[in-house]
Amino acid sequence: TGDQIDRRRYDIQPVLELVDGLKAVAPMYFITGNHERKSRFGKIAVHLIQQHGAIYLDQKSVALKRGDDHIWLSGIGEKVVDIDEIFQVMRAPVDQYQMLLCHYPHLLETYGRFGYDLVLSGHAHGGQWRILRSEGLFAPDQGLFPKYTKGLYVKEKTSMVVSAGLGNSLFPLRLNNFPNLVMLTLHNS
């Protein structure tokens, strides 16, 4: 869900090794985050990740089919001018389960407005420093004491899973906030 690289330090090799390992299990889809946009190596990183077999969903949707089950998977990258317009273009058939890869968890209400059943997000780095059972002390674009940093959040009919990710944010240290890679299994109800 974005930030495959750190804009301050370009080291794509661990990302490519992760892509190689994950694509051996299932098709891999990705979007960009603010680090890809702000890095002078961002476009190169996207190109290399694609060369390793991951599918870039940049304001695009794909229909995933398995037997009689269908999931509409959409991806919205970091740089969006008019989010309402983008979502209208990516509109999925209403009878299909709708999943969204997005970078910013603080826009959960907006994602729900467009009927997404499940949203996968990142960006918050788990709140960076967690004290007791808090949501963390800081997250980019949410500031101090952020609301959406790690785990499952439900708003009406939309569920959102936020990954704390594998790297760091502004601070080179995590406290009570281990890196994580989320694995989900969806079941047809």
C-alpha cells in the first residue's frame, strides 16, 4: 500500500526480494506512496517492481476471479488531485465485492462513501511509537495521537486494515511497534 522505498535512502533490493517471494504465493498488486513520489528514484523503483512481476494499480481496477467468486480490486496511488472523480472512474459493479488498495488511512470515510467493502492501507507506520495500547504518538497526515495506525477499523459497511509496514517514518526507531506484513484470507459468506 505504498512506500516501498524510503525517499531518504534508496535500497530497492529488499523490496525486490520481497516481491519475488510473495509472487510465488499469489499475484502481487501494489500502489505508490508519498516516498515514491518524493524520491528521485521513485519512477525507477516502480519500474523495477513491475519488472519483478508485481502489478501496478495506479488509479486502475482489475476483476479477480476464482471459480464463481469475483472481487473487484482497485488501487489509488499517492498523488490524487480529485479523489471523487477518480473513484467515479474506478466504480465497480455493485454486485461484486470491492477491495481498495490506498495509501492514506485517514480517508476511511471517503472510501466508504464509494462502497468499498475492504480497504487495505498503510502510511501511518503503526503510529511509530506506541505507549500501552495507544494508536501511537504520531502518524504522517494525522499528527499527534492518530486515529488509524495499525489493525482493523470498521466504519458502517467498510472495513479497513492498516499495516504498520516494515520500515520507519520520520523517526529511525519504533517503540512497542513491531514491523508487520499483513496476510488476509477472504472467505465467501
